[in-house]
Amino acid sequence: MKYSTLHYQVKDSILTLTLSRPDQLNAFTIQMGHELIDAFSRASDDDDVGAVVVTGAGKAFCAGMDLSIVGNVFGLNEDLNPTLKDMRERSSDKEIEEGVRDLGGRVVLAMYDCKKPIIGAINGAAVGIGATMTCAMDIRLASEKAKVGFVFNKIGITPEACSSWFLPRLVGVSKSLEWCFSGEMIDADTALKSGLISYKVDPSDLMEKTLSIARKIIFIFYLKLLEKVGAGRAGYVGVVMPVLALLISTVFELSLIHI
């Protein structure tokens, strides 16, 4: 699939997946949803990808669903009237999958199924689906200027993208309900104290800190793989060289920043 709303770049075994609609604050669209599903599925099966970093272009991470689009914003088929039996037994049928199921939920399930660790670099506002999609990531970091909002109650809809399952497991039931009932914007300090994010980082250091975590994860993986395959010619080319490259970059990085 050719991407029009994302940048997909692999370097040193790290896929940097950038939401790329900066003029619209990376607002989510049906097209972006399909591209994200494809990207996470592609990364999952790509041996050249050891970890995935997700961030946003410009000053926002993702401002939520793009409600400025004319017509059927969510792309659902309002003529369908599915039963619970339909949802249990026909959820993978194209009619149900595309016309009834929550696209944000399908994105999050693609993330959940991805075999590679996913790290979120929340560089700015993350609202609605921009907030809920981060809950399925394995590790989340945020810029000191970032704000997160589960704002669904303000427009009379329920939280989507499986967030009612993920969010309580990150911050607890009580805090999840408070955030969803109030729809308030959460600053980076609150997100850190509540356990939603692991690190609050200066905006200029956010990507480097995130990439450093990805490098460490991949480095450990390669070391364990090296123990399994040995250091024959194939192991040297396929495993030892990547390990050496990561080791050199990690040592260089440690000389420049504190981890």
C-alpha cells in the first residue's frame, strides 16, 4: 500500500512511523486508519524491523478524528442493523468489518497483534483516537508540552479503540473514569504520575530518547539471537554485524546524552 497520511522509514532496524497531516494536526481519517493497519501488519512480518516508533509530524501527535470532512466522517454504513450474533459470528465479513466495526479499534488490534514492540513518542496534543491509540503501545514517552485528552464525553460518544480495556490497565479504573467522565486535557506531569507515560522529555530530546529505548530493546534481542545461531558466516553477516552497529551507535549515544 502507498501511504499518503504516514511516513514509513526503517533505519538501523527501527521503523519510525510518523502521522503526517501536520496542517490538520495529524487528525485521523479513514484513509489514515487503513494505512496504519497496513503499516503495523507489514512491520510485524518484516525481519528488517526490530521495533516501531510512532510520532506525529509538526506540533501535534494526533488531534483526533477529522470532523471537518464532509459526509460520513466515520465511514460506517448506517443502513445496517447488525445483531449481537452478527458481531460474534460475522465480525470479519467485509460488510461488518468496514460498515459497522470501529476503525480505531481495528487499528489498535493491528498494534496488539504486531510482533514488534511499539513505542509512542507523543510530541504534542493527543486527543480522542490520538489518545486511545497510544494505550495499546508497549511504551509511551511524551514531550513536556504534550497534552492528552479522552474527550469523548464532551461530544456525547463513548471512548473507542479498545480504550475501555487498555486504559484501566495502565492507570486504574478510578483514574480512567475520571478522565473519561470529565473529558479534561491531561498534561505531561499528570500523565507521568498516573503511569500513562514512562518518561516526560524535553521536546528537543524526545525522538532521541525514544530511539535510544528502541536501540536497547533491539540490541538485547540480537544478543540473544546470537546465542542461538552462533557466529558462523551466516551468523556473522546476519547477526554479529547488526549487533556491532547497534553497539557502536549506543556507545556514541551514551557519550552525548544521559539515559
